[in-house]
Amino acid sequence: MTIQKNSIPEAYNGPMVSLQNIHKTFNPHSVNELTIFENFNLDILKDQFISVIGSNGSGKSTLLKLICGILKPYNGTVKTYGR
């Protein structure tokens, strides 16, 4: 996702990234069902620096793909710049 500098309202003061009540499951309703996130919440504020660390298979790439819109959550909302 590319965000044009002019597309961000000057007066916007909310979180730059907001994930609310995210539920992400791979292979739902199957023997191989794997729940990665359940009721996960995260707000990233302007000028905030974060690191995403974890072991293999812990959901780091899934989190970034949800933020970028490559993956959709099973439930919940993902917003960037309030949209």
C-alpha cells in the first residue's frame, strides 16, 4: 500500500495504524485449523517506533500482511490513517 503524502489530512491526530478485535485463522473448520490472532488490538501512533519480534510461526508476517491489506482478518478492523 502506498500512501501519498497529500492523502493524509493535516488535522488527523488518531493512530496511524489501528487493528481492533482482529481474529485471523488459517484453514478454518478443518483439521489443520490454526488461529494466529484472537481479539488482537494494536494502535501505532504518529512518530512511534515499534519492533515486531518473535519466533518462527508466531505471526510477524501475518501482522504486516494484515496492515498492508494483503490478508483480510476473519473478524475485526484494520485502519490506516483512520480509513
